[in-house]
Amino acid sequence: MREPLIEHRLELGGYDTRVLELEGGGPPVLLIHGFADSADTWRLTLERLGRDGRRALAVDLPGFAEADPLPREGLVLEHYDVFAAAAVEHLAAEGEPVVVAGNSLGGAVALRLAARADLPLAGVVPVAPAGLDMPRWFSIIERDMVVRGLLGSPVPPPGPVVRRMVGEVYRQLAFARPREASGDIVRSFTGHLNDARSVTRFLDVGRRMLPELTLEAFQLDRIEIPVLLVWGDRDRMVSHSGARHVLEAVPGARYVELPSCGHCPQLEEPQAFAELLLAFQPVP
């Protein structure tokens, strides 16, 4: 029986946010998006999980999409720790430990959760997690000529122009096959951008967070739960060389590289990614 997808508001760790939620059984799955993205990036994954009758929750991270803004004080990653831990507790309320999957920034959040022994976690699936190696992803975004032109325009461009320009940058950076990225997927990414100020706010979050994304921030030697790393072999944003740090530090960690795939396997190879996630059966 296919589970219906429910979109609603939820308070997690003191933050009001939008979530996409599936009722169901099996180990519940928490899905955390990447920088400047939203819960919508997981709709194809949720569709497959729903057909399998799995319990799942995709969230908008604070500071992005339709979630509350981040407080100006404190470390960004620590705010995300509080938020994501509350989402884990929400999903684990019925007693089953949770699998956390996250893409890019969301993968970094998932790895940080994995180092905690106080959470009901069954395992984590970081997808191209940011921060394990040289953080090229943010400089690539910030230096893009389209983004610089957008922010440097003396006349603020209207929302449709902002969304079209950012959508083209997204196509070129996130996908191995940019022209094959569907218009619906691109519109889903840009749909929460109202104007150039939205882009500025996202970049401000990135600049603030960048110094925090160091290898030491992950405490990999503390991870004792199963880890499945997933990467596209043509990722332009985050080098898959970072996987070695996890594989060396975490006994039993696995690594799967998807061929001809870019930074967002959940979008570019949705069936292959969903099957990997469904086949991940960690032992609590």
C-alpha cells in the first residue's frame, strides 16, 4: 500500500519548519537537504519510500526554504545539531531507531549526528557530505559569474529573473548532465527564492558556516553505527576523495559511487539512490 505524503508545519528543537512526512513502518528515515536547498529535493526518494510503506520525514533546514531563520549568535552547525536531533527524536517516538540520510550540508549534519551515542540512530547515509576535504563547494557558488552578476546588479532583478539565473547555475554545478535536469526539479530548487536578497541571505549562512566545516568537526572516531557513503563519480561540488577519512576512521563503513552522476544522486539517479537507501538495513 502506498503511503500518502503529508506536507505540514512542525516545530523541531525550537525551530518552526515545513516538513514532508510519510507514515509507515520499518526503520524510519530522516532526510536532510543540502545548502540553499529544501525538503523538496527528496520528493522522488519519498515517492519510492512511500511505495515501500516506509516511515520518513524530509525537513527544511533553518535558514533555508520555509523554515525559521537561523539566530545570529552561536555556531551554525550546532544549531543544526539541535534541530536534527529533535527530528530524530520525533521519528523515533514509536520506538524504532532512525536512519539519517543527508546530501552535501545535510550529509555533514548526518555524520555529526552519527558521532553521538545519546540518539536512537540505526545508521547514517551521507550523500556527498560537505567538509571532509577542501571545501570547494562554497567558493564555486560564490565565484560563479552569474551569481556575481546577480548580486552586483545596480537594479535589483525581479523574482522570476533571479529564479531563472540561479536555476541555470544549479543545473551547471549540481548535475553531471545539466541539460537533462528536468524543469520541475530546477523550479523546485529555485521556488523558495523571492528576490536577490534571498540569495544574499543564503550566501551569508554559507560564509558564516564555512570555518566550522573542518574534518575535526565530525569526530569520526566516535562513530559506532553503520555508515553508507554515497557519491556521484562526476560530482563538481564536493570531491569524493573525502570519503577516505570516513572509511579509515569508521570500522565497517561502506562506500558506493554512482557512475555518470553529479552532486545530487537523489535527483539524477533517483531509482539507484532509493534502492541503496532501502537496501541499507543496519543492525541497531
